[in-house]
Amino acid sequence: MSRFAEAARFAVRGVLGNKMRSLLTTLGILIGVASVIILVSVGTGSSAAVAESISSLGSNTLTVSSSQGGTGGRGGGGGFPGGGGGSVDSGSQTRVAQLTVDDAGSLLDDELAPDVKAVAPTVSASSVTATYTGASHDVTTFTGTTPSYLAINDWTVSKGSAFDDADYTERKRVALVGVSVAEDLAGGDGSDVLDETVQFNGVEYSVVGILAEKGTSGNTDQDDVVIAPLTAVQDTLTGYGSVDSITVQATSAETVDAAQSEVEDILNSRHKVTSDDADFSVSNASSFLEAATSSTDTLTVLLGAVAAISLLVGGIGVMNIMLVTVTERTREIGIRKAIGAQKFDIVSQFLVEAVLLSVFGGLMGVLIGVVGSQFTIVGVEPVIEPYSIVLAFGVSVLIGLFFGLYPANRAASLRPIDALRYE
């Protein structure tokens, strides 16, 4: 133990003997450790944001979307007032599918779909600009739908009231606006826009309610939204015909799979297709979450790998400086060996010196990494993973051992007579 303590004392003296060089050497390790912690935190934060966004869709919701393919005609019928059928392609030619309001209404069947609680057909108007008393705002999401959409997607009205079935049936031009839209148009808390007329692409709508704030999810402002009756939106902004998607709410999270099967069976029958050539797709939040989690996990690993490369480069820097140190202190090594120092003493001295540089760089890197992860980076709120701190610091120590071993052995292998002759 006394021999190791003596080696440690020499190592500390060597590190402090050239402070600037030691500081620059540790910089590589510092950058590597900090990069691992920050980039893994960004990847984890991105994954959490995506998961939160998808979870906000509801654990018991399904989304029916059109897809190219399918053959045959389309069944008739209807369950929503004001609904209409889509165009029909006869024969067996491939066509671009169209979902209709009637398709949505057919899913509200207690016998064929007992696990379906509510449905909401939706259309989206693109490039919509809202104007009010000289102010304008480009709306990110403008949705035309039915009153049930609000409950399905957990939207509540903080001021005013929601539109109802009568507004939908009578095709009234009323709208619910998100907080971001209201504030941008009216200033302040946006309440001045309530019960006022706002133009959307030149079409007048009466704002009957302001939606409760949902905040941002990643880079998406969930409050930059306008929701209006589907019938009015088709009258004024999107035109008649198909709907973009149908949102379905199952009776509970446990019945989502059953509800999905019921929805697929009903639409297969109406569209005269089978599961092999279906002209629509049904997805649920769980499948989105699994796919998104897989993608973001891969991204996190790649970010960590890129950061680890900088840590490796830092280790090469440690080895380079240690080789220079051994060369500069050749005569010192010769004197120590001449007065009885063993190979263990020399190896310990230079190995401890390399590890000290790595430990100091690692500790500073952890500090900078933790502090850096407190700030929003490219729109993402980083989430620190404890394992990244332990892993990054542990690897920095191992790098000191690994890259310090060769210079230490080289120093210990010098013959005293040759070392003393070195100029």
C-alpha cells in the first residue's frame, strides 16, 4: 500500500507540474462525457415527448384512414345527419379509397359494434389564415368534425360553449379556437375574440368557445387549432365528398382490440373488400406508441454512439500526452529505477497519472452534462437518464486505464542505464 501511495504522490505531482497541458488533455474527456449525457438526455426527452403526444390521443381510441387499393363498390346507408356517400368505382379496378360520413355512422351499431362508444368523422382544411380586426394568424390545424370529437380527444372548452348536434345539422358556421389562435388574434388572454366573428380564408365564423390549454408537445403547439362543425367546413373550406379520417372511441382501453375488429368487419362489408385488399387502415395509439418508441430508442442509441466517439478521441489524447510525458521524464525514470524502484512502481505512477486526468475530465464532464441538460435543445426538453451519467463516467475511467497502460509499460520497460543517458 505504501508503494502505491508513493506512486500516487508522484502521479499527482506530475499532473500539477504542467497544469495547462493537463487541463487541455482532460478537455477531450470532458467533452466526450458531457456529450454522452446531453445527447442521451435529448434522445430520451424526444422519446418522452412523442409518447406524451401519442398518449394524449387516448389509450382507447382508433383512427380509420383511407389507403390506396381495394376493389368493388361502396355500401350505402348512413348514421350521421348531413352525411353523404363517396364516389363508387364499379368492377374490380383498383381505386383510391374514400371514407364517408356514412361510414362513420355505420360504426354506431350496438349489435355489430358493441365495443364502440363514439365516432367522429373529420376533415382537415389546409393553409387556413384567420383574420380579426386587422390581426391575422396562420392556423396550424383546422378540423371539421362532429361534437363527439371533443370528448373522444379530451378537448374541453374553457370559455364559452361547444357546438352541438343542432349546430352540426343546421350547418352553422361556428368555431372553437385554441388559446394560441385566440391570443394571437385578440391579444391578452384572447377572451375578446369570444362571441365575435372571425374570418377563415375570408369565410365568416362565429367564435362560440375557446378551448382549454393543452400546451406544446415536442415542437408542436397543440393550442394552435380551430375546431368547427364538419358540415360547415365542407360548405366553405374543403368541399363535399370524402372525409380524411374517422376517430373511434372504444368503451375502454381493454376493448380496443375488439373494437378494432368490429370496425374492420363493418367497413370491409360496406366497401366490399377483405382484409387482404382493404382500402382503409385502422390504427390505435398503442401501435403508434410502439413504432415511435422503437424509432426514438434507435435515435438515442445513435446519438450516444456519436458522443462515445468523442470520448474515444479524448482517450487517444490522454495516451498521446502520456507518451510525451514518459519521453520528457526519461531521466527521472532512470534515477528512480537506479535507486531501487520496481516495474510496479513505475507502472503505477504513470497509470495513476492517466487515470487522474480521466477522472478529473469525467467529473467536469458530468457537471457540464447535467447543467447542459437543464436547457431546451432544438425544441426538446432533455430528460437525464441516471445510467448515462454512470456509464459515461465509468467509461472515462476505463479509458484512462486502457490508454494509460501502454505509456506506463513503456516507461517501466526502460533500462536504467539507457534512461540515465537520455538527453
